[in-house]
Amino acid sequence: MSYRVGIEEAKALLSELIEAAVRGENVVIIKDNSSGVRLVPVKLRERRPQFGSAKGLIEISENFDAPL
């Protein structure tokens, strides 16, 4: 299926239009019947923690290994 909607309609249907684009459907949002944009899904990469990124956020007390 293909969607071609105006800006006001797109505001009301944004969630549905995003889902359609993710499914691979053609979604175009038109402004003033002269220009438009196409919704295109993107694959987000999983961000891996960077080594040392928590430096300074954790404090270990002097007696952390003392018997309980």
C-alpha cells in the first residue's frame, strides 16, 4: 500500500504512517501540493558501552573487602 497525505493528516496519523514505513510501504507527506518528504525506515545500531565511560561515577570504600 502507498500513502500520500498532507501535513495536517500526517500529524493525526503519524504513528500509523511510521508503522507503514517500517513495514516497507511507501509514505509521502505533501506540503502545499508542491513539495514533499518521504518517510524511510532506518536500522538503529545497538550502542555498546565505551570502555571507561563510568570513570568517576563509582566509588569503592577503603574497607570494601573487609570481613562482614
